[in-house]
Amino acid sequence: MDESDLPMEWRRQPPDEAEIAEVASDWAVFVRYCEERGLVALPASQDTVLAFLRDPPVVGPRLFAIWTAIDRQHESIYWHIDANAVLRLETYSFVHVRTDGTIDWAPERH
């Protein structure tokens, strides 16, 4: 298990540093949000990402950029879907942020 208590086999060796650098400024917004609330940003839980979406510090296309950064940050380190809350929300709960920043909520979350 790694420092986040996830299987080491799920980690990319080495992490995709170019991907991490590409989303750094948008990722920083999510990290700051998590730090201010005592939440874990990496790996983020589905509840953490949902909390961010319910009370986002940004709106519009910037919200989409941060949603994408959360996904890409996780994907750059972990290849497994269970380590990526964005992929789990999209795949299993049907929650998605559109490019204009509108959120498609799962029917039961409406």
C-alpha cells in the first residue's frame, strides 16, 4: 500500500510530471479548497469532490477547468478508476461538469 493506503500497483511509475505541471494552477484551487476545510485532495474521495461541486469557489468554464484538473492530477499518479473520484462520479453516479461550468447531477442528487 502507498502513503494514501491505495495499492502500489495502481500507481504510475513514474508519475506523469508533464500532466501534473499542465494542470497545476487549476489543481491549486482545489487543494486550497480542501485545505481550508480539512479535506484530503489527493486522493480525493467522491464526497470531497461533491462538496466542492456543491459550493464551488469558481463558476463557469473555470469550474470545468478545475474538474478536469482534479481528474488529470489523479490520472497522472494513479491509473486505476478507484483512485480517481472524478472518473467514479462520471462512471457510476452520472455526475459531470460541462465545459460551460454547468453540472449534470445524478437524478438522486438533484
